[in-house]
Amino acid sequence: DQTYLNFTPRTEDDALLQRLASESESVALVRSLSKVEGLAALRLGYALAHPAIARELAGGLPFSGGLYISEVALAGAVAALCGRGAGRHREAVLSFYSTEQRRFSADLAALGVRFVVPSLCPYFCIRASRGALDRAVRAGAAIQCFGCVPALGQGARQDSECWAVCLVADKAANDETVEALRVALEEESQKSQFPSWMPNPMELVRPFVGS
């Protein structure tokens, strides 16, 4: 799966995989046009594979391998991959994600979210209160939580914190995630101010707000 291939510098391993895909019937590389190329709405991708594997993959497509793809979509795919402006477009997309990730992660760090880990891809890791992250996700934040990431979570309290991945999207969507997490952290802080046996008054009042 090479969905995020263009977000990282090409390496000798990439060249080796591509050679194996063309020569071996044991390797197929699947690539997306929805990320750097920005063609998510076209729902197109492609595979690099040995001819025998390519035929088998094609035969498994809907309509017995005769899945119709519009000429407009195909023209867009070709232009995105090798058109005259393709290189400039990819550079602009990578620049946007890099700049927006720095802004986005800084906003989260300002909320007190710990261990912000940068990434070359359009997502990054954070660590925060498990309860706050769950609240933020329910509020629509573009966050995916994980119970534990051993390589990154040494010394952290597993009972109260967990790792999560923040997806970097457009500025408006990222701001919504920041706001959802800000509200969730405030609610979690208010909740922690009361003994475990005492109900949180905010939880009791919330159902009646706006009724």
C-alpha cells in the first residue's frame, strides 16, 4: 500500500519494490490519486504489477473487469500524474500540508496536548486524556484513538491517557478539531474537580440546556 508514497522522499527501498512489482508475481504496489494528486472525488487509483497479476486484478473488478471509468476521469488521472503542471501541483500540495500541520499541531500544543509528534504525511500523533479524546471524537473531531503505542508511550499512564492520530485537512476542518478538543479538555477538567462519588453538576444540567 503506497497511498502516501509522494509525501516522503524516494529511497532505494522504493526502487527495489517497483522492480519487484514488475518482475515478480508476488508483489503488487497499490497507489492512490486521492492524496497528493487531489483526485479523491474521482475514486481512482492504480497498481504496478507483473502482467499476470495485473490481469488477475483487473478480472476481479466489478462487471467482470469491465468497470467503466469516464474519459474525463482518466484524462484527469493522466494529467495529475504526468501533465505539464503535475510537478508544481504536487509541490504546492506538499507545501500546504507541511505548513498547515505546523499550525495545527501548534494550536493543539497550546491547549496542553502533550507529545505532539510531527510526520511527513498528512497526519500526526498526539497524547492526551483518554476521556477528552473520546469526547472530541464524539463531537466530530478528525481524530483516531489508539489504546497504546508501546514505542511512543513509555512512562505514560495507560489508565488516563492514550495516543491518537490527528488527520490534517483544510484549515476550517482542522480548526473544528481544535475547538472540539478544547471543549472536551475543559469538560474533562471540570469533571476531574469532583470526587468520584459525586455526580458532575455539568452532566446533570446539560440535558436541560435549550429544552
